[in-house]
Amino acid sequence: MKQVTVIKIGGKVIDDPGQLTGTLAAIARAPGPKVLVHGGGALASATERQLGLTPNMVNGRRVTGREALEVAVMVYAGLINKNIVAGLQARNCRALGLSGADGNVILAKKRPVGEIDYGFVGDIVRVNRAFLTRLLEDGLLPVFSAITHDGCGQLLNTNADTVATALAGALAGAFRVRLILAFEKPGVLDAGGHVLPQIDAAGFERMAASGVISEGMVPKLTNALEGLRNGIAEVILSSPAYLANPGTVHTKVIL
Amino acid sequence: MKQVTVIKIGGKVIDDPGQLTGTLAAIARAPGPKVLVHGGGALASATERQLGLTPNMVNGRRVTGREALEVAVMVYAGLINKNIVAGLQARNCRALGLSGADGNVILAKKRPVGEIDYGFVGDIVRVNRAFLTRLLEDGLLPVFSAITHDGCGQLLNTNADTVATALAGALAGAFRVRLILAFEKPGVLDAGGHVLPQIDAAGFERMAASGVISEGMVPKLTNALEGLRNGIAEVILSSPAYLANPGTVHTKVIL
């Protein structure tokens, strides 16, 4: 079975131009078909503030009002996405920037209002695997911002880890899929600040209950475990250095 | 020879939500393969002001400093492009949003500094016709923002009429290409404010010299005439109403 690597790079990697450049170079060099998903949280928050808005985060997820959605679309699908695509093209990668609306590749629905009203946040309904597979077969490197749509003209903001996991899960039927979540830490840390070589569902639940794992790491690992249950072959959490050198310290997520 | 329609919609059409909705509906209904190019000038200027920057236009072209380029990428390739794509998807159009960097579809070079330093403005070097043709053959509707790249990682701002004409010209080798420039006026106006049914190169030069044709209309017609010389079969200037009804008042550009 052919292998596809789905790589997610986090907002703090993108905010550091030096780290971003090195990460794009590593992605360009990595062999085989790849899909890239990027966040961009810090820059979106900075742009919101510059426009006189106040960013609002709950449990590591962004609450997205109408104006915050506009900023997310501008920053994620515009500024960050196109700069990454141009940077990869400069390294002879056939990058193609996408939101979920493009080619109807990720259909989502607005999250129902419960205890918290997340606003224009989208929960993924369906990934267009045929379209994505076609792009990979054409030798393209799809670069996803975490903007989705509801099929009725409304754009939605979706967690980038969730997008990466959903894309990886959808491809898992046709490929052996590796999912690499690259972010500002070297992996999942224990209470002593050491990187766990691996973590399983039971370990995650224990560490989440005790508060050792918290905030953005909770949805990241919840997604990763769900992805493994959906057939993703391998999930790795590490720093972007892992992309250039698999000997880099990392955490492997297992069921 | 198969026909392709390249449609350019201007910034003022995009700024009016009602007009944009009607225009997207007309585009969705129009038969045959299509390529859409959008401007978005007014919204970019408004966003620049909101961020404390001062828009700078010379001869109908935007002077693009580093910060203005960031705004252009956010607004054109992000906010406007993705909203148009989502709007077309809602009408069962297989829209795919693109900048020139995506799939390396429009390579440009930064305009040399002459009498005026236009900043990060790109003059088009090459259109990737093979990629564009492949998208059309796949039944996709490419939706272009007027952001290009230089192949070395630098995004550039390009006039949207120029992008539309270059795409139309590149496709002209493989298709019969109609180029429709839809904007806020019903066509090219004479000194009395009446729409000219057609205008040729000699007429344009005369009216530009006398000042009847000025500002943004000058590059629009210069591009249109160059496009006809490059093999575009037909160039129409009209309001968006023309897209739904070809009986609408319009100006046909001829050599």
C-alpha cells in the first residue's frame, strides 16, 4: 500500500520565520506524497488586536464571531497559506493551497450552540477523498488552511489538528497514512517535563484527569486517538526537526 | 474548438453583497468551462485604513509596500476568494480558489523600479496552461485572486484585469476564448456618457489622448487589445448583468 504523510505544523512554528523556512525545506525534501495542514493562531490573534477586536479562546479552541471568522479566513487561508505555498514552490514542490471550500474538499457543519457558543466553528462532516487522491496522483502537495465550509456558502473555522486528523483518516482507506503533528514542543511531556516516547489511550485519560495534559494538547491527543481508531497507521507528535530527522525526540501515539 | 469563458469581476461588484450574490448565480448558470478572476480593491483599501495604513494608487494601479502586500494577500487570496468559492460551491459549481503561486499557475516578476516604484507588484512572465487545462478538464471552475509569485518565495500583487487577460491569452492556444470584463459600468462610455457598442485600437488611442478614457479604464483596454492580439476570440466590457443576459448593453473590444 502506498504511503502518504500528513503533516500538521502549528501556529508557533509559523510565527517564527527562521523555523518556518527550515520546516518548509524539510517538508520539500521528505520523500513520497504529502499533505500539509497549517495552523496560525498567534498571527490571527495579533491581527484581531490590530483591528481592535479581542481574541477569545475556550479550552484551547477559538471562539469565532463574524469578525473573528473574517480575520481567520484572511490570515489562515490568505496570508499564511499563500506564503507557505510560495515558499514550497520556491523549493520545487508542486504546492496547492486549499481551504475546505476549494473543490468541496472538506464539508463541515456549524457547531450547535451548547454550554459554549463557539460561533462560526465547523465540525467536519465529510472529506472529499476522490478529489484529494486525484491531487496526490497529479504530484501536487495540498496545503490546507483550517477553514472549512458548510456547502451553503458559509465559511467556518475548524481546529487545524482536527483537519489534519480528518484528512489522514479519509486517506487511510486508500493509503498507509502517517500523521505527524509538528509543534513547538518535542512531544507529549510527563509531569517532570520529560518527553514520553509513547502514549496510549489509557495513559492519556489518566494524564488528562490529573491535569498533566491540558489545554490545546487535549484535543490534539483526542483527535490522534480517534484517527488511529479510523485506520491511520502511525501518529507522531514532535518538533518540526522531526521532519528532517526521524531520529529526533518524539512521542508516538498508540491505542 | 471548445469554448472557455474567462470572467473578471471588479472590486465594486464584490463590495455589494446583493450584486455579488446575483453575479455568482449568473456565473453558476452560464454553460461550459469557465475561469473566474476577481478584484477587490475597495475592501483592501478599507482594511488597510482599518490597520492604520494609507492606500496609495497611481494611474489606477495600487502601489504595494510590504504591509499593503500582506493586506492584499489576506483580502484577495483569503477573504474574497474563499467567500466566492464557498458561494459557488453552494450553487453546485466545483469552484477551486487559486493564487498564482498555487500549482505555480502564474509566474510573475517584481516590476523594475522606474519613474514610479510600484513595490511588490508583479508583471506576469508565464501562465501554466497545462495545469489550468487539467483543472478545466476535471470540471473545476478555477477562481483566481490577482496574487502572483516570483518562483523564489515572494508573493506579488498583480492587476486583476491583467491576470484575466493573461489567463485568457494562455488558454487561447487550446480553446476559443471569450473574455468578459464585468464591472460597475455598463461598458466603455463616450464623452456624452453613452455606452459604445464597440471600440477598436484607434478609437481607444484617440479617446485616451483626449482624456475621455482615463484611470482604471486605460490598463483595462490596453490589456483587452493585447489579449485580442494574442488570440483571444472575443472581449466584452459590461456590467455583471451581461453574465445572466447577453442582451445587456455592453462594449465589444475589437482590433
